[in-house]
Amino acid sequence: MIYDLVFIPGRGRKASPEDVLRHFGTTDGHALGLRLLRDAADREDGIDADAALMVCHVFDMTEDHLELLVQLAPADWHREHEEVASALESLHLPAAVDALYHLTQWVPGYLAWDEDRGLARKAVWGLSRTPGPEAEQALRLLLDDPDEHVRAYAAKRQSRRDQSLVPIAIVILIAGCGHAFYMQKTSGWVRSDVKPVSSPVLAGHRNNSRRHQT
């Protein structure tokens, strides 16, 4: 039933979201997606995780999904890491930065064929659309990534991110050095290029090359 939600060009869907709700005997699609995803994660069932993520997408991802998505990001028992990266990107939450950064560094075995690093590209996109200094620091670290594709993705997204920042007239001179602060147009967060961010994953990855699972 869940896979009947897949949209096929020229054919549409075989089932509607309402059909899925009736099938599971509920009227709350948000709660259903969370329940299915949590159950799949508890059992480490990759096939059910795929189906659960589909339900979650249909009924919208929210901050309620964050904990489970972060749990799925480094897990090696499923093949939905690109979907996880896209879901984390859609949340725009600083708490997702470590998981997104991890997905820029790790190549699951089933994606070893992808020399273009599509998973990393999605994760970099997610970082670029996440407000706050943690995401800013992660993108800047990726500018020196050992992989040329990851560096290129980070440079492109960092450039576009910088274009969305508007300088505000605050310049603080400390010991003869200028510290420029910027405010994002939409979310109103303030950052400084010189203030370090405390993040255990970013700190741990700072000098590491990417890891491959075989």
C-alpha cells in the first residue's frame, strides 16, 4: 500500500494519502510516519525504513523527526542515506549539522560506485540551507576536503550562502584586528568568522579524510 504512493509520470499514484491512512486505521499521517520510522529503526529493517520515510515525506517532515533522522544518518543497515540527507535539509535545523557533515565524509559501501559523491552533494546542500555558525563552520571545513568533488560542492554552496548574507554596520576592533559580523536576511542569526563553534563531530572530522565502508 505505501509504495502505491509513488508518483509515476503519466500515471499518477495508485493510492492517495487518505488510502494509506484508512489502511492503517488512523487519521494522523504525521504520527503514523513517526511510528513506522521508529519501528523500522528499532528493528534495523532497511526495507521498512524506506517505506516509512516515504510516509514521512507525504505527511511532511518536522522537527519531531530529527532524532530518528540523526540516528539513521550513520547507520549501515539501510540504503536511504540520500533520503535522510534530503530530509535533514528540509528541516533547516542547526541540530542536524553534525549528521549532515558526517554524510559528507562517509561513503556507504553500496554507494562506492558513485565517484561524483552524490550523497555528499545533498549533505552539502543541506548544510548551506541550515542557519547558524555551526553550518557555516562545517561548510568552511569542507572547502579543504580531500575529495575534489566535495570541495567543489562546498565552494559553490558557500558562495551562494555568502550572497544571501547582508553586512551590517558592526565592526569591532580588537588588538588591531577587524571582526566582521553578518546577519542572515531570513532567519536573523548573527555570525562571526572568528568565533569557534563547539561541535564534537566537526572537531573530530577536522583533520580526517573521508571513511569508506566496505
